[in-house]
Amino acid sequence: MLAIKAEGLGKKFDQTAAIQNLDLEIDKGTLAGLIGPDGAGKSTLLRLLVGLLRPTKGRIEVAGFDVAKKPFEVKARVGYMPQHFSLYGDLTVAENMKFFADLYNVKEQRFLERKKELLKFSALGPFEGRLARNLSGGMQKKLALACNLFHTPEILLLDEPTTGVDPVSRQELWRLLTELHEQGVTILMTTPYMDEAARCRRVGFINEGRLLAYDSPQNLTAGMKDEIAELSAPLAPSIKALKGLPGLKSVHPFGETVHIVFEAEEQGLEKIRQRLEVENIAVKSLKRIPPSFEDVFLALAQRETR
């Protein structure tokens, strides 16, 4: 059964296409991630799915309801957490919870029960009386997540929920998301972190408003047919020397090394080494490696451009 279905989805702002002819199907109970550069259309897609924006073309079903025709049915089944702080800073943790519970028409007795559960779930119990603006970034994210759970949503749409928080808070948020996923909640999240995308059951690569691929992390990396080499050598001279080499698909910095994508052939690595020798570039190491998520995404983006 599908939790989310988008067909031929498009969204324009004036003459700028933010989403272009996008099809997406997410099974119920899936933990899915969307990854792509800034301005790729990730946040716009979430706003379309939750009904905050109207598509220029195409249709969307969420929890089995057409978003355009049944917005209130969708609202009752979906929790949406935007990227930026969306709570009321001059209200306490408890007051923010009450405000959001009222938005979802949660009855008083049910509110008291869920409040107790969610304060424990989010570990915010000791901070119930603290103003939201005085919480740390990680605690604000946990509060925003808790506020979206009062109506027990079937689907959570989260826009970069771990951005701007410290590593400990990031792990804590992932613990909460994993727990919700194990309870059967469908989660679609955007993230700028490749390691987080790899933890999702399904990953969508989005660039310039187009969904380039959507599959499991294992299938996405296994589907890359090009070879990947990791080069340890002076970065800028190496990249300059290798550009234009026959069979080379891309070359880009990767931490303190260079990742080289090239057509699979027996002598590929030797051709790279010879070019570097001609340019008198000292090579510390050059070896074939399995593709990283970043390699897969860059290869897909470049294929789309071509």
C-alpha cells in the first residue's frame, strides 16, 4: 500500500521550474530520504506533499487522499516539520505542546496522556517550563517533532530535521526517528548528509527539481557501472591534469583525496597514473574503491546534464 504517490508533478514560481515532471511512490511504513544540493527542490516537494503549495501540474495522493480535494483528511494523518524553527519562542515547552494539540483538535484527556508520553519520548520532561527560545538547537528540534506527534500521524514529512544540531543531538533525533519507524510511521525526510541518506530504506536523489533515482542504498550503489578511483596527491594540480583524459567521467575533491570516475576498462587506472607522471605530480596512492553515495549522486547529476 502506498503512503505517498505523486504523478507528473510540476511547480513553477513565475518562470522558474522548482519541480519538473516528478513521479514518486513511497510504500507505507518506509523510512525514505531525499538528498540533493541547495535549491534542488527538496523543501518545495515536501510543501507540495503536505498541501502548503499547490502544484502547477500533476496530482498527489497522501495516505490515500488527493491532497487538492481532501486537504483536511491529509492534515489529520500527516505531521510536517519545516527546516527552520517553527515554534513559538515566547511559549514554554508545555505551552507549545498545548498549542499544537489544539490545532489538531486533541481532546483534553488525550492531550494529557500524549503530553506525558511525548515528554518521556523526547526526554524534554525536565524542561517542560522552559521557554522554547531558550532551548538548545537539538532540543528545539525534538520539541518540534514532539508537537507534530500529538495527533498520532501515519506519515511524517521532515525537512532537514538534524541540520544545525550538535552530533549528540543528531544521534538522539535519529533514535527517535528509528523508534517511530519501528512503530509503523512512514517517514520522508530531506537531509544534506550522505551518511544519513544511507541509513534510510529508500533514497531519492533530486537535482534541479527532477528525481534522478529512487531506490534502496544498496541498489543505488550497486547500479553504478563506472569505476571509482581514490587518489592521494596534490588536489588542485591533479584535478587540472586529469580533466580531458579519455574515458574520464568526473574528477572531484573528496576530503583530502580526489575521487575519479572513469569508464570500466582494464587499463583505466594505469592511464590515470601515466597522465599524472607526465605532469610531474607526486602520487602517494591510487586505488580502485567502491562508489560512495556522493559518487553515485554526482554521476547521476552529470548524466542528467548530458
